[in-house]
Amino acid sequence: MLTSKTFYRKTKGGNIYKVVREHYLRDDIWCGSEACERCGRRNKDILLDDENPGAKSSLFSQPHYLVFDTNIILNQINILEENILCNVIIPQTVLEEVRHRSSNVYKKLKEIIGDPSRKFYVFVNEHHKDTYIERKPGEIVNDRNDRAIRTVAKWYNSHLSAQKISIKAILLTDDEDNKNKAEEAGIPVATMKDYVSSLENAGFLIDKLARKDYVLDGEGREPLFPCHLSPAQLHEGIKNGKFLQGTFLASRENFLEGSVNCESIEKFVLVQGREGLNRAVDGDTVAIELLPEDQWSAPSDIILQDETEDDPGDVLDDEKILTENKTVAPAEKTPTGRIVGIIRRKWRQYCGILQRSALKENTRHLFVPAERKIPKVRIETRQAETLSKQRIIVAIDSWPRNSRYPLGHFVRALGEIGDKDTENEVLLLEHDVPHSRFSDEVLSFLPKLPWVITESFIRLLLIQEKHSNHLASGRLTITVRRCARSRTSRITRESGQMKFQRRQLIVQDTFICIIVYVNRETKREFTVNGTTLFGSIIGQGGGGGICDSKEKADDVSGTNSPELLAFPERRTLALPDVAQRRDLRHIDVCSVDPPGCTDIDDALHCRDLANGNLEVGVHIADVSHFIRPGTALDKEAALRATTVYLVDKRIDMVPELLSSNLCSLRGNEERFAFSCVWEIDHDANIISTDYFKSIILSRAAMTYEEAQLKIDDKTQNDAVAKSLRNLNMLAKKLKKRRLENGALVLASPEIRFQVDSETHDPIDVQAKQMRETNSMVEEFMLLANISVAKKILEEFPECAMLRRHPEPPQVNFDPLIKAGRHQGFEINTSSGKELAKSLEAAQKEDNPYFNTMLKILATRCMMQAVYFTSGMVQETEFFHYGLACPIYTHFTSPIRRYADVIVHRLLAVCVGADATYPDLLDKKKSHALCHNLNYRNRMAQYAGRASVALNTHLFFRNKVQEEEGYILFVRKNALQILIPKFGLEGTLYLSKKGETSPVTFVYDEEEHTQRCGDIIFRSFDQVVVQLSLDRSNVQHEKLVFKLVKPMIPGFSIPSSSEGTAADKPAEEPMELSEEIPQKRKDEQEVEPEEAPTTKKGRKKKRRKY
């Protein structure tokens, strides 16, 4: 049966054209039920059971199938993932709606459908003549689809009852209107809550029900928040400029404060108070209305956390604390607004713990998220006693106006609180780090072991002429052209000359050739197409041949060709590796990395040239050789985007066979590399640059310490030692020149944990040591990245993948300028070069750590460096502020960064070592890829910091320790303290809500100081604090800072005789560069107000990070 729609469409050019859409309807689409006799004979893939088809329900006693509407699947997917609900009919209408409305839910639904044991059957109702319906005039799409779903349920009931089958089709919907219409049509129907509640032993399913609303105890009917405007009102307001659209960013320090990042204005818009925040959650896209300028405020200096119990009376107290501290100098005021509506929610599933209600029999409890930016969530559960001891996952469903907190539902438990694996799982989930095992499909694209580099020569091509049935034998001499996208060759008339002893073939078309490669072994036996052949070869470039017997093989010479065998099948074999690469195995290459590093991306060499100059090579693991575009392996690497380094584990971007074996440039093993080689004079001036794929043999895989000892030990004069000394000499000159051009040297508190080999718990902590070899490697990685960036931009001006570091707005530097001014230094931020000069000049003899702290503050003023596609950004914006270079990219770490894999592919095309493919030249797809790379890179940084924080807490369990610290910020009610030894920050509260202090601190808003008697606290002052772990709040275990020195009677605590802070050298400054943060120095790509940390490598037994 055929139905068609005809309509007319107008093009942009004004032309009118007719469109006809045909819709085919069939009567042979089966229902999928095993009980059906009409459809069963045609159905080879019956899914729905005829015995015990439905779960046992007190609501529906007869056997039944379930039919879901779209909203059930979108809102209750967590229940569907449980194995309780089986034998479900998914109408095609529902499947298509879900696909368009939520890709995440659609993916989960497809996984359920793909599980045969669940028996979820997709019924193609839109092409069944009895279930397809037309949309009525004036009917909205949603109403038509609901009607189509009801039609499916009704058809199943009539279809089965006509055969006297007792199975019913039950429609589940939470839409009241849809439910009423189903009842009117005589369709068995229920809400998800009613159906789940009727199941036997399904109490845990009730906990997973998504709830839009319920009666809230103790909060009455009075709304706590303003009403959100409708989408139409928001759209109109944004269009006429009344409202601004932006992303809401919650404050981590004050739960009653946040900001909105609006692209239309330079500054963030400040939002304060519950009514101003108006139920926005971190990451939501919101519409904001700017307040009149006389109502503008400034970010609060109060540190305020929501640590209250579920008591609505606390609302007023919180607001009072905030309003009491609103006196702001006019010069410090910033644009302030209020949120009037939510354009798009960015809710996800959140990890955290259950805060049990004080009422024993209460089923409603508060969920406390691990991320402080997320508000508490009300959930309903009957498993409170069990769940209160576990880390759990909760999803937000809604946030009514009369609820202080959003409403949600329990999703699943992760494990016991405090368990190391559970805590790691939490931080990976919270930072959206893909960490599941690689699928079998992904692993199928890995090379088969044993893997060797082939060194072969083309000797035989067997030809079949398409023009006739005659098969010819003879000798073929060809010029091999590289086939870039596939490592196979197809010989055509244009690519070779054919010479035959018996007769000349008439070449009319393409001839298919079998190419056989023979290693350097005499009379090697091998098989082609099931026939055993023998071959011999005489030297490289010499003669040789293939024949079908050992006797004939003995007669093969360099000039004579044996009789050849012809095969009609089309066969091709791979080109030899040596033929495609430059052999550098004779060059003394070495790598320098942290201890225990197994994913070695890069190696170096330096040797003298005959003309007196030096040849320097950076050799990078050729990951793109193993990861081909479009494969499952490639897609998985693109999704993960980066390797994530935690303190005690590493989440690889690519399978371990590649990351730690075949791609890793291990010592004394042959490896494929992509080489960037320069001719450089002794003043570090580049004469020429060459790029090519190579084969290298690393002479040594050294640590930074080993390489430094080799350089410093003058008795060592082997080739590697000489190479390292020359590299170090050139690196110093390159760095000096780079700093003179305005590159920034910033700082970040970095530490390494020493981890127990069995428990993986931290047992010691050390400050990271910097050596000349760290800087040496860094300089040549930077040079390679800059050189490659120039090359790929020259060849691909529209689709090169580059990296830029935007210049921060001057307002970002305000905290740095104020901090410097209070210490008597003027920080010039007019340019990166002036900033670098100012920072280097800001030194204090009585405080050797002052300059490092100032550089830490400067780091937090920086914008985040991002990947971008050259054709999507103006060339003037390519500049990398931190490195002070006009163009930059990432080339040197393809094992751990997918961006580098793309850059390798671009460079390979530039030098003729590979071919392009459509996605590589698609600007829009490349732009979307960059967006994912930037997101994953940012999340990897946050996950690493969270891992450091977790292990710091583990280190301080059952410990009380005194340490030297420095004041970073002075707040109205607290001091922000930095502990250099542990690379951590903490809050030393001077006063807390609900507590009275025997001493009084006076805050100076202009000078940002705290005074208590004769003692004044300023930024950068040195203090001694006692550190201990407060475990009273299991969700937010926190380090407690107590003042030891200076001594303030009634506030400070007495110093203990043990554990006093030992003298330690000032921390080394860290250069703002780009290379390998987990393994060596890198650009500090941190957002303002975020403290940077680092990630380290891994070794098998004893770990140091």
C-alpha cells in the first residue's frame, strides 16, 4: 500500500518546487509474539514470550506485554535498565522521538533492545497498514504521536484477542491526558509509579522512579523562588535585548552566589541570593536580566557552605549572612543580575552520599553531591539504612518553586564509603572520564602479535587479463606508488611496464596483480591462495623470483625469471615497512622521561654534521600508523580524547598494547616514529627543517635524573652523552630567546606521592624536583610543535588543528595587581612580555617564596588554552599568550592526546606519507572534534586534581601535622592558606556561622587585611598551621587548618614538639608551556579561581608520582 504527500517549497533564491514524499505501508510486519500463529510462521526472530510474558503485577493479573510512551523512556530510563521489566513493545514512533530528544537515553535504550534476554521488541508501526495514522489538521506532533502509540496498544490487544490469546498489551504513560484517552478507548493503561508499586519485591524500583513533584513536608505552599518565564517570553526578551543568555557557573566557595558567562559582554554577570539564582544548577544555560547599575554588587568575601540540616528556617539565616556583607566600594562593583528562566538544563547523574532524615520512619532524605557546586537533592528511598553507608548516584528530576532543593531519584550504588576503588570511581564519573574496558570491536583493530618490522622486496606480480581468458606468465617491472589510505597496492596500466618472455599482452584495462614479498632469506617457503611457493633473492635491488618448486628456485638468478604461476583471484599484499620510511636505526636516539613512565611518546638525538652545524631530531611515536581513520579504535580514541592520570592509576586513551608497547619508544627496541629534524647552528638558529616517517632504535630510555647525571659526568663521552650535552646547550639558548620574546614563567604547587605497592595508599609526599633535563626536553618539544604548526597551516590554511592561548581580559588581573600593590610592587599587565618582567622583578629577600606565590596567582588569571580549527578563527587570534608565539599546535604526545593524532595525519599528508580523508578536511566536523577535545582535556585536569585531593586526605588520616604555610587570600571570615610541601590549599576560618569566638578579627575591605590586636594578616604572610582530617562529614571529608603561629591567645593552638614544619627549599617556578603536564612541564591551562595540579606516569610495582 502506498500513501503520498505533495507540497511545495520555496528556495532561498525565490524558486518554487514540488516535493512528493511516498510512504509505503505493509501488511506483513509481524507482531513479535511467540504466541501469535498469524505472524509466527514468517518471524524468524521471535522476541516476546508466550509463557509468563509479563512481570507479576497485582494491578494486572492476566499475562501481558508492556507498551511504553516516549516520556516513560525519557524520564524512567533508570528503571528500564533493571532486568525486572521484560517483554516490552517499543513502537517505532517512540524510538524515533527518543532519538531526536535525547542521544544519551537513545543509546541506553538501544543497548537494552540489543540484549536478547530483555525481550524489548521494536514494532515498526509507522509502516504497518493497520497502525499507521495520518496527522489531523491542527493537531500538534506530540498529540499525533500519542495517538499513534495508543493505536499500537489497541491493535496488539485486538490482534491477540482475535486469536483467542489471553495476553494483553498494557500502555504505561505518565501523561494524564494520554492516560485518560487510553481509558476512553478501552486500552489497559497505568502510570509507571502505579505499575512498579504493584510488582512483587520491587521496592528498589520505586526508589528509581523519577518524580516531577510531591508534597513537601514542613515547607507549606508558599513559593520560595520566582516563577520561570516561558520559552516564548525568554526568546522575545533575548531578541529585543532585555535579557542576556549565558552559562551559569556556581561558586564553590559560596553556595548563595554564582556568575553567568554571557558572550555578549566581557565581564561575568554576578548573581547572588536564592531568588537571584532562581533554581539554576551549575552548567545550565540561563536567561538573565541585568539589574540597574545602582543595584550592582561585588563577589562576596564570605566563604559559605550549605552545611545545614533540612530546615526551611535556615533560608532566612543564610540570606541574612549574605546581605550583612554587601557593603561594596563603587570601584569594585560588577554587573549584577537575576536569573529569569532556564533555557536548557545541563543536569546529569551525580555521585554523593545520603544524608538521612532525623525521623526514623521517614522515606524522604537529602542527597549530598560530591561536587560542592551542586545543591543537595531530595530523594525518596526505603533503603536509607543501607545506602547511607555507600557512595550512590542520583539524578535530578525537577525543581519546584516551593522546594528549597531539587527533587531527584536514586539510580544505583557504587560501593562502600572510603573504599579506594569506590572513591576513584566517583571522581572518574564526576568528571565524565570514559573508563570502561575497551570493547572487543576496538581491540580487533590492534596488530596481531608477534609484531615485527618487515624488510621485503617486490619480486612477483601475477596477472590476469580481463580482455581474454588467456593467462600469461612473465616478469613485471613496476614503479610502486604509495597507496596512502590503505597499505596495499593495485597495479594499473599507468603504474608499470610489462615485459613478457612468451608474448606481449594487449593492455586494455586494469590488471589485478598479486604482489609477493620475500624476506632476506634464501628459498623461503610461503603460501599464496593455497599454493605453496618458494622464492629467493639476491641482495637489495638484485634479481630474484618465485616458482612452484625448490628445484626451480635453485636456478633463479638475478637476471633470469623463472616460469610464473597465474592466479585468477584478485589479491594484494602490504608494502614493506622499510620501503615507506627513512631508516634511522643507526642514529643514537634516546628518550628522557619521569621514573616508571611506560607510555614514551618522544625521543631525541643530536649529532655533528660535516659542515660544522648540528642535526637535531625529535622523534614522536607514530600512533597514526596503528590507528586508521574511521575504525572503532579511532572512534574510541576520539571519544576519550586524552589519557587521564590519577595518583595510583592511568586511564589510557588507547589500549595498553599500543600505549605501553608497540607505540612506546622503549629502549633497545625498533619502533615506528614520525620525525622532525632540524639543521641548527651552535647559536640555536634553525637552518632547515625536515619531516618524515622513520624507523628508530632508541639506545636508552632514561629518567630525568639519569640523563642529568650523564650530562654532568664528564668521564662519560659515549655518543648518547655527547648528544645530551649538545641538546642541553641548545635548549638553554632556545629558552633564553623565548623568554626574551615574552614567554611567561609561572608557578604551580606540584607534588609527588609515594604509593604503597600493595595497598596503593600514599605513604609519603615529595615536592617535585626540576632539573636542566626537564627544561631540555621541554624546549625541543615546544620547538617541534611550533615547527609542525607552521607546516600544517601552510598546507591546510582552512582545516589545520592548532592550539591557542587567548590573552586574558585586563579584569582577570585585578587580584594579581592588588596583591602585588599591597606588597609594594606594580604588576604591569599590558602585555605578556611586561607581565613576565614585572613578575621576575617582584622579589623579597625576607620571603623567598613570595615570587612563587605571585606566579601562582598569575597562573589563575590566565585563560584556558584551547584547540581550534584554523578556518574557524581569525588569524590574529592564533596567538599563544603563554608561549609568546604566533602559532602553536600539539604534535609530540599522540599516545595520550588525540589532537596529536590528527596533527600527525595532517603532517603525513603534507609530506606525502599518507592520504587525506573527508573528515580531515571538514571544518565543521573538525570544529566539533575540537570542542570534545577541549572538554575532555579540562575534565582530565579536574580529575587529576581530585585524585591529588583524595590521596592527600588518605595521607592525613589518623595524622596531625604542623607545617609552614603562606596566606594566599584574606577573606572576611577566613584566610586561604597554601601549604607548599603538600601543594594544597585550605581555609582557616576566623569565624563560623553559629559559633562565637573569644577573639575579634577586624577586616579592612580596602587593604584586604585582618587585624587581631597587634597582629595583622596580609596576603603572602608566612604562618604555621596544624593540619588534621575532619571525618565528621563523610561526604566532604576536609582538612582542618588551625593556627599555631603567630600566637593569638584564645585562638591559636599550642605548638607540638613533634611534626614541626622543617626547613625546605623554595619551590621551583614552573614555566607556562605546553608539553606533557603528566610527565614533564606543561602550560598551566587553568581557569581562573582553580588551583592547578599535575598528573604523573605509572610503573608496575613501586609507584612514585
